[in-house]
Amino acid sequence: MNGNQFAVYQLKASRENREIRFLAYRELEKKGIEVRCENYDQAYLGMMQPGDTPAGIRLRLERKLPRNFKGHSIGTGDVIVMNQAGKVTSWYVEKEGFTEIRGFFSSGPSGGGISIETKHLEVEGKAGKWLVYDSILLDGREFFLLEHETYGAAAANIVVDEHGKLVVDQVFHGFDEAVKRQIRESVRLPAARSSPKESPEKIEKKTVKPRRIGNRISVLDRLHLKQAEIAKRGRTSPEAVSSLPSGTQEKR
């Protein structure tokens, strides 16, 4: 969030959250449940108005929800986060009034993650100190846009995850679609690399449903069928390789 902005967060529509949706903050405390950003989706991000308060924002949204508001009507259990000239506060929406909460952007009970209120942050592999400039929630994880403390807008930004690990370097246009794509590719790449190769037995058990183009099976699906047949036999003889559909090598 940039300065003089506010955001509305609402609980994710998951099975775990059904029993705590719309509960008062005191009820959550009795259950030992902490209010953390990772359990919420950002429903709206808007500009602050002069003299804005949580009550003023709530009243404005109750009168009319903006067209790009992505959640349900604002109510108990939502969180309003306000960034006023760099001072960030989080407010839990009660049936009547609000409860100010701390550590909403922290990761875990120990607070070991990054808070959007962090003023100076050192990032491994990057010189100097960095300031939290903006944040975004993607696929249930929080990512932070950082600006160099010394060079500011004259230098490229970077994106780190909730643990302060560099995710995307050389960012020039904030959280645009290209940067969002890079974030997703970066956080998913290690899992893709570590995934084990499937054994021939597992490949054999898979049901191959070839797509048809008219009365013909596509070249790609014929190749998949042939690979499954080879895996079933447990060998890749010259005869099997030579029997691949014509045009396969050209497609490669």
C-alpha cells in the first residue's frame, strides 16, 4: 500500500474459516485465534480522503460498494488497513465500532515475518537498506515491493516474500501483470524442480483419453499413447522409436 491508501481484507472462503466468519474479535481471542493477513483476501484497495477514519470508510462502503470491490458487503470480521503518510494501522470491524489490531501483516505468532510497517530492511544479495513501499497477496502469500532507501524512485524496486527473500529483481512498474507472473514462476519453480519423475508403473496406470479432430486422433495424443505403450513394455527398442507418428520429430 502506498501512503494515504486504505485496504479492506475479508476472510478467505475456506472450510477452516467457516466457524469463525463474522465473529467478534473478543470471540477469536477466547478461541486463541490470531488475525493474520495470510488468512484473508484483499477485497478492495482505495485512496484515503482527508480526515478519513475507519468509521468514515465503513460508512462510505456501506452506502455504496465500488464496482471493483471483490468481496461481500463490509461487516463484522473484516479488517480495514489504513496507510496515512507511511503510518499503517489495522482495524478489526466489529458489529459496532472497531478494535485496533497489531501484527496483521506479520508471519506467524512469533512475528518472524515482514511487517508492512518495517522501516529499514536488509535483503541478502542487495546492497544498502530498503523500505517497504507496497504489498500484494497472491495465492495466499504476501509479497512486498521495496524501494532503495538512498536512491528511491531513481532506482529499480525489488520484490521479496514474507521472509525477506528476494523474489523479483529490477521492478520498474510496481505489481503489474508481468511482475505478478514472475512472482508465481519464482515461487513455484523450486517445487517443480524437486518433483520426482514418474515411474513406468505409474505411467501405465494413467488413463489416456486422446482428443479427436474429426475422426482423427491428434499427433500429440498419439505420441502420448505410444509413450505409455513403451513404458508398459519397459523398453525403448529401435522399433518402438521408429513407430512414433510421422511428423513428431519435426514438431520438436
